[in-house]
Amino acid sequence: MKQTWRWFGPSDAITIAEIMQTGASGIVSALHQVPTGHAWPVTDIKTRQKQIEQPNGRPSGLTWDVVESVPVSEVIKSQTGPVKQHLRAYKQSLRNLAECGIHTVCYNFMPVLDWTRTDLCSALPNGGHSMRFDLVDFVAFDCFILCRQGARHDYLAETVEAAWARFEDLADAGRQALSNNIVAGLPGANDKWSLEDVQRCLDAYAHMTPETLRSHLIDFLSEVVPTAEALGIRLCCHPDDPPFPLLGLPRVMSTQDDYAKVLDAVKSSANGATLCTGSLGVVADFDPISFITQFGDRIHFAHLRNTVRHGPSDGQRHSFSESEHLTGDTDMVATIRALLAEEQRRRGQGRADHEIPMRPDHGHALLADHNRPVQPGYPLIGRMRGLAELRGVMHACR
């Protein structure tokens, strides 16, 4: 697998010079400065490539291998507003990326918010920090801070009762911190949203069912996949994170069955999957080997991270923490072994995309990570440790 590293661009506290020392050979990046719904200009794409490949005018040995992501707008997800205009812009972004030699594009179809955590800096026994999703904290936010209409009916009575007690225990500063953590969403995108902004966006999905949102996803793919296929671009959808409904919003990419419905609806190698073991692994019955067996030929990107479920739970909703890469609820060794077998199968078929790009994800903040500002979940030392561990597993499996 090609070992890559997510870099948020020149504003990232971690530099290309530092990434060169991690052992990664590729970069995952995006143009966060381009407004969602607008086409990515070729000049901006080439500028980012130069920032990656020749920082300070010297070759880095790194290449921009994966786009994560070209965001799918709320206009497209909800099918309200200038949908055709946004689809034209999306397809133009794909054309411009292909012109620059970039052919793997990760995206997601989560309405309003991206990955969601209640604690972005949870203390670990060894002195490090991880991200954490506490269900009771989240319900406290949903029911008693955001005060979403009908929220209490979405949870068990005992969960709401525990959430009220938690809310009562939080001082104003604690309530504000909880709100900030949940609203943070995608780094660099939604971190300035107010509660009023969130509620206004929620209103657009108030009566939307998962079936309707899935049909919108399939409509989107039916429109853009032919363009991607003609360009040799591999689109790969990231799963919902967490993989269960939040804030009354529909979720349509949370399980293996969800992927089957969407990949079967638009049968093309350009319509693929991002295997995120951390997101999908929050579901208690997730089997990564089964996922790879069923969709291996259409897995175009892998996020290798791990999570561990812990109480309390409410049906399919679980509290969980980001664990070390080789511990947690997903068998990472078996997952890597299956991905390497898929790569070998592709080599036998003569596929040009036989090498699957992967990256370590959501590492713990360790050692010197505490002394510098970084995106939540994206420290230097913690991810470098994760990459080294994953690399060791890959070498052992070979």
C-alpha cells in the first residue's frame, strides 16, 4: 500500500519538511480555500502540487496522490437551490484534477456536519490525548444546549435522564466547550458555525428520510461518475462518522449494506469506497474482511485507524474513543493482510491502480505534540507512531 499523510496546506502546523521524515511517500490534501460549490482552478491545484513537491524550491520526494476532499455541497445533498450549477462545478473540478495528474478523490455524503466528537483532547493514562465521543455528552448537547425540536424522542428515557444530569453538572464554560467540539466538524470548514447556523441547516433535512438522501447520493453519482470514468478518476465515498444518526439527520453510508446499495446502483470502477476502519468499526458487527471481500476491487483509499467502544450505548449508538492503531475493536492485522491480498490480486489482473493509498488517521497527541497547535486528531508524533506500526504490520504480512 502507498503510505500517505494528510496535509492541510500551508496553514498546517506540520510542514512538508517534517512529513518527509515520517516515512510517508504521498500526500492527501484539499483546497479548503475554495468555497464549496465552486470549481477548483487549475492554477490553485498546481500551486498546491508545487507546495508539496518542491517546498523551498527543493524536491521533497512527495506527491499529491489523493484529494480529501472535493466537498459535496448541501445544495446537492438536499437537492435545493442551484443543483445543476454545483454539479457542473464538481465535474469541472474533476477535469482540472485529472489535467494535473490527480486521479483519486475521496468525498463524503454526511449532511451538515462531518466527523463528530464530544471531546477533542481526552486525557489518556500515559499522558497523551485522544478524541472521544461520549453519547451522554452528545445527547446533553442535542436536547439541552441546541434544544432541537423532538430530540428527546430519539433516545431512550434513561439516556435522556443521564444527559440532563450531565448538563446540570456542566458550568457555562463546559457547555460552551462541548458545543465547540461538536460543531467543529470538518477541520477548516465548519468550525465557525454558531448553534443558529447548525439549526438552520438541520431544518433543511427535517423531513428527509434515509431513502431520500440515498436517492440524492445516487443522483449525484449518476451525474458525476461518467465524467470521472472518462477521466480515469476514482471516486471513493467515506463512511459516516460516527456511523449512526445524529441530530435527526439521515445517514446512508454507515454499514456494509449501505455501501452495497450505492455501489450496486451505479456500477462503475469510478464509483468506489474509502475503507475507514475507525468509522465503520464503531458498529459492533462490522467485519472488515467481509467488507474487503465484497468490495475489494472498488476500494480506492484506506483510512487505517482504530476505535474502542465503551459505555453507555443507546441501540446502535455507542460511546467510543480513538484508540492506538493496533488496538481497539478492529483487527488491524487481519485488515491489512486482506488489503495486501487485494493488491496482489490486482497485480495479477494488470491493474494500474494495484497499489491502494492508505494513511494513518486520528493519532493520539504524544510527546512534543502537546507543545504545538495542530488540527484535532492530526498530531505529528502520534500519527508517525501509527504509520510506523502499520508499516511494520505490512512488512510482516508480506
